[in-house]
Amino acid sequence: MKALLKLSDITVPNGLLIKQHIPTPLVLTQLKIMFMQISQISVHLSYLVNHHLIILKVMEFVIVELTADIINQSGTCINSPENFTNKIFDCLGHKIDGDDSGTWQNPSYGIYLGGKQNNTIKNCIITDFYAGIYLDSSTNNTLTSNTANNNNGDGIDLYSSTNNTLTSNTANNNGYGIYLSSSTNNTLTNNTANSNTIRGISLLSSSNNILTNNTANSNSYGIWLWYASNSNTLTNNTANSNKYGIYIFHNSNFNQILSNEISNNKNTGITISNCDPHGYCSDGNSNNTIEDNEISNNNIGIYSKNSDSIINSNYVCGNINLDFDSFDWLSSSGGNNTCDNASNWNDTGAAGCTYSCAPETEVSEIITNKSDYYPGDVVKIEFNITVVDQSGACVLDSVDFSITDGNSLSCSLPNVFGTYTDYNCGGHNINLTVTQKYYDCNQYGGINNTYYYVIFWQIPNNWVGETYTMRVNMSSGGQTDTSETIFNIINPNISLVKIANTTSLPAGGGLVTYYYFVNNTGNVPLSNVTVSDDKCSPVHCPKNNLTAGESMICNCTVTINQT
């Protein structure tokens, strides 16, 4: 068993670096010492000696830095150091690697904190434990920029822990990515929990947590709320390509599911049910709000059983079986949803959803064959325009094309299929083709038609170098849309002025120093800039790279003899 000792009792190996903060702003003195006199920290003796921690004491805070990888650690590595409060543990990107022996019955942890407060753990890579990071009854801690992958149980686990912040962590390829159990008022932002065997992010009896901009893809369950997980807010999260996207189960109430992307899940996008997928059923759920989510390309979009919810303004389209599905929606209500296959769901005042999933009139992204050009280059420009059925006709009324922000061109493009050679666009000739990408709605009974535009345009040689905006505006049946992109015209250029330090020499000649004023007058950086002069050599320059608009002065001294 490893001895747990205070640092004040430990002899430090030669060469261990201690950074001691002096109470002068931004002044650090580095001292190599044989003994540490920093109390109130405890670590494993073998961990300190073998892995060379750096301790940085700043006022009341102590920063512990990991300066080497820890490989094949047996058991728990960082085991709730005594008096570990107001500390920062920074792994500096180094690994804490276990021996892959931890189990649910005999767990091991990369970092375990029990009953700790106000600490930060960052930049750690933790693998092959039962759980990577485990907070037990701990509050006001911050976990940031850690990677907890390939652990047998959980990547990051919070049990009975409150007011902690998890930011920009990665927990992939574990059993569970991020697991909160009986934990409240925690904030999870910009974390990634992908490809975990069971769940990406799981909340068990955990309430009043805020989950924002997290990604939970390619798990069995993306985000899972169960057993009285109440009043949580999930906003702008992504739950794609799981078996189930977001699953709310067993008396979990008053949760806010807002503006999430939930797509390509094998079974359901959102489930609100009293039963889990294995057939165990208990209490239903009530008063959960599902609003402004994009729920598409799942087998079923929103599924409800023995639950009542508030369902507003969701885009629920392209789901394989049904967009909405329930035998009984109970007192669920909502409106302004977009869907096609609503089953027996009805928005307030509507039969089914308020809006259908018909394609919108729109201009696609403008694509160019590259982003940087020289004058005289030929630019390939591609974009699509989709128009929808307006009173029995798919009509493209107008297409306007322009390039601005320096020199400019502008014109109306044809809205009829065909090939147009040397088409006059504001005094510039362009080659243009307009083709039909999908079947016309008039001929084949569809609801939309797409025009596919390809333009070839040669940049005039006299166009100045700068960034230009390319824009397409369209209108159809009173609907309009705009798309734009930028591209650069590169104009490399350089100027050189040579002057001498004197205009006359004494009889017999003398030394002359020449100065060379070199200026990058183009709009791109120049590299490997050198100056040579057949009258003076070598020419000395302070640098050989110049950013756009940058100048330098070079010099050369030579003896000129009077003849």
C-alpha cells in the first residue's frame, strides 16, 4: 500500500522545480530546493517521487502540475488528497493511464475527489480506469479541457455533487461518457461524449442542471434523464446517430429541451415515457417543454407514453416512420410545429402540425473552385436555387448576381434552363449554364423545382487585389432569399528605392553606403525577400519576410576609387 504523507514530511529529489510566487505582480522566482515547506497538501509518496510534480503556490492557491505521463497505474491514481481545497491540478496534456483492471465491484479512478471544494482539474488525459474523473460529494469544482476516454465505466462521474462546472471535456469510448447521479446545479458546456457503449450524458435523480452546446453522438442513448431528474435545461446540444437521441424516463418533470439538434437516431429522436427500452415501466412524466428543436431523419421524431408535455415550434421532418407518435398524448399541447406524419398529434388550432415539411424557397451556399485568385484567373461559381409550389406553379421570378467591394459587376441572370455563352453581366462576359437538378413540379406533380447554376468568369487583369463579396438574390412568388460568399484577389507587389549616403567623394574616392528602402506594396505576405546589387555586395537586410504593407531598410557599403 502506498503511504499518504504531507509534503512537509517528504524529501524532494534533486532537480525538482518549485515555482514560488513573490507578492509582486507578475514576478515568479524559480528555486531548486531539497525540501518542500508547503503544508496542507497530501499526495502518494511514490507518485511524487516517480512522476515529478511541480508545485506553484500563488497566495492561497496551489497549482500542481504533472510534468510526465503516468502509465499503467494500478488502482486509483489521485486519491482525494487531504485538505485539497482551492487547488489547481494541471496535467499540461500529460496522460494518467490505468492498468484497465477497475470494475464496478472494485472501481479504480484516475482522479478521485471526495468532499472537496473550489478546485480546478484541467488538461488531463485519463484512460483505462473504471472511471476517469470521479467527484463524490464535492462542490464548486471546475473540470476543463480534460480527455477521459476508454475507461471501463464512466469517463466523468459526479455523485451527490453540486455547483460544479464541466467545460470543453471529452469523454468518448467509455461505458458512460458523463454521468451525474443525485447531483444538482451543475453546468455542462461544450463537452463531447461520443461513441460510449451505453449513454453519452446521463442524469440520474439529478435536477436543476444546465447542459449547453454539448455533443452526444453515436452512443446507445445520447442524453438520458431518469428517476426524478427535474428542472434541467438542455439547450443547443447535439444528439445524433444514437439508438435514442434524448430519453426522458420515470417521473422526470419540468425539464426544458430547447433548440437541440436530434437527427439520424435509429429509434427515436426524443422519447418521453414511463417505460425504458427494456420494458421496465414506472411513473410517467409531466410538464416537460420541448421547443425549437430540429428533429429529423430518425425512425420516430417525438414519442410519448403516459406523459404530458408542452411541445412548441419544433422542426420534426424526414423521420422514417412517424414525426409524432403516441397512443395517448394525455394533456400535452403545443403549436407552431413543422411536420408531415403527425399520427394523432394536433397543434393547437390545427389538424396535425401547423406547418408542413415542404422545402423552402432558397438559394444554396455559393461554391467557388478556390478562395484566392490572381487577376486573369478563371473562377468557377456554382449554386442551386430551389423554388416551391406557389398556387400550382414553381416559378423563379428573378435571379440577381453581383460582385462588390472594389471593382464590381452586377446583372440579372436568366431563369430559363439553357447554355449561355458570353452572357453580358454588367459589361463582363460570363459563360453560364442553367440546368434542372430535380423533376419540375409542373410536369411530374412535385412540390418543388431546383435550378442548378454554373458560371465561369475570368477576373479582369486590372482588378485590384482585395477581398470581394459575391452575392446571389432570388425571388419566387413573393418569397426571397440571399446567399453570399467572399473570395480574394491576390496582388503581390514590391517597391525598391536606392539612395546613397553622399552625393560626392573626395579626390581619390572613398566609402559609400547605399540604403535600399524595400516596401511590400501588395496585399499578400512575401517570403525569401533579398536584395542584390551588381554595384555593391553583399546587401544586408534585417529580415527576409514582409507582411502586406510592411517595409524594411537594407544597406551595403562599398569603396569607390576615382579613376
